[in-house]
Amino acid sequence: MSRTRAAGRPSSAVRSRVRHAAPRRKARPWVRLSDEALLGMRFCDLQLSIARSPLARHVRRLYADLERRGLSLRPHVWLAEEWFSPDGVPGIAVPFYLAHPRLERLERRVMREAEGGNSRLLMRILRHEAGHALDNAYRLRRRRRWREVFGPASLPYPARYRARAGSRRYVHHLGEWYAQAHPTEDFAETFAVWLTPQSGWRKSYADWPALHKLKAVDELVASVRARRPPVRNRTRIEPLDHNTRTLAQHYRRKLAHNRLIRRGLADELLQRAFSAERGRKGALRAATLLRTDARRLAGTVARSLRIERYSVEQVLRMLIERSERLRLYVRGNRRDARSYSRWMLERLTGLYAQGETPHLPL
């Protein structure tokens, strides 16, 4: 039975908590800046820290996951411009915008998304990066068992990869069949599935060839569980507090990189539909077909995607220029070529629209 205290008179325990309560942190001066002014800030002047950010509790959750699995490894985590875990470093770099809601809003406005911007995806990425950190800490990729199951880590890292969507030889974790990108990503994705609490991987992957990879991770972890990691450096690569680049410079470079990726995809799609070989005398050039159908294509795609026609026309112009540069010809009948051209234009315009920058002084 509880006893009622006199109204208006806090207990000694309450008074003690009040006396020792942490002082309220002052809002950072840049929080109320406009987007244009914030873009002019240097990273090092933001004075961000993980301990004072929403990231702290997610890092603690990751450590709890590792402890639950009997691992002593606690990857050090630092703020940088993007997600990565460097080779030879048992730690994780986390993008700056996850350290403050104001920066996350800016990221979403400029890039139209914030990778790791919700708790579920953030933990998925942290567990994936923890796989890289474990690999680095114990040099697992040097082991014969690792190489037999996942392949040689020395393979060149591809600029892009062609995934087999129906393959059951790889686990599904981050999406986009990321495990198929490279042996090190295959290991990190498999480890992340293995590490996730209540993932039920033995049951979920019971009929998949990928199950042997999960069992291999289980074996590899068991072999290092009682061992101190041989690689224990606390190196921070490209830490934010040493970064003198402005946010505008960062986004300018990031948007330019994304444009290159999209142009690479455009070339790949064009080469699927059209041929660099003339095939027959009088074969129609791909650029000619696209120019002839430009008005109809632009109008149809603009209505389908419900965006302004101008944006579609810019992507179509790029496709025509790339077709000329690659010297492509129509193969097969024109009806199929027109149908594919519309699909290709819709897909690329949609991608460009997602990455389009607002009118900011980048």
C-alpha cells in the first residue's frame, strides 16, 4: 500500500534528482539558419557528437546485440560524410545528418532521402557495418573457410553489379540484393542477418542454399568468441571534426556522383535495346528513332509520371546524345524499339526526378 505525501512538498529523493539534474543543453546556433546559410557551414564548425545525438541509443543497441551473441567486439563509431567501414579498421563511420534532426531535414531536401533515417533501417545498416568491423578485427577474410564460402575478398569492387533477383544463394537484408555486390558485402549481409535478434534465420532460410553461409558465420564467430581481436586500432578515417569542407561542397560532389551513376545506367539500358553493330544496310540509328518520336515520348512519359514535360525532355536529350556517342542502331522491329524507349525514358526520368536538387546555392 502506498502512502500519500503532503501536497506541494517533494520527497528528499525528488529534491536530490532536481539538484543533480543535467543542465539543459543550449541549441546550436546553426539550427535556426536557413538552408542556404546552413550550406555555407563547414563540417568541423557544426561541433557534432554521437554522444549528444539520437545515434547514441542505436549504437548501444548494436553493442547489446553483440554482447547477446557473446562477442567482446565493440566497434568504435564516428561521424563522417557517409556510411563506411574502412579496410583494416574495426570501426564504423556514420553520416553526419543522422546526428541532428535539422541536418536530416536538409539531407532529405537536397537528396530526397536520408539513408538510415528511420530506426529500423538504421539498425540494419549498423549491423551490416558491424560485419565489416568484425571481419577487420579478426582478419576473417584471410581464413580458408571464409574464402571457400564467400569467395576471395581481393576481387575488384565493381562500380555496379547485375543482381540475380531470384537467387537463393544470398541472404536478403539491406535490399537491392546487396549481398551479390562483392564477397565482403556477402559476408557483412549474412552476418547482419545472423546478428539480428529473433531473426529465426535457421527457419527462414531452411530451404535456401544461403543457409550454409549463415552456418559458416556461426562457425567463424564461435572460433573467435573467446579471443581478443588482433586488430584493435581506433583509427577514424575522414572524421567530421577535422573536415573543413562546407555542406554545399559536399552536396555538390554527391549530386555530381549520382549524375554519373545515372548516366552509366542510361548507357546500360541503351545498349540493351539498341546495337553498336549496324546489322543491315539502311538500319535506323537509335538517335534518329528517339528524335522522331521525341514529342510523343515526352508527352506520354510526362503524363504517366505526372511531372513537368521539361524534365522529361532533358532526360530524352541526354539519351539521344548518348546514342550518338555510342553509335547505336535499332535492332528488331521499330514497334518494339519504341515500346522499350518509352519504358527506358520513364525509368530514367523517375530516377533523375528523385535526385534533382532544389534551387539552393550549391
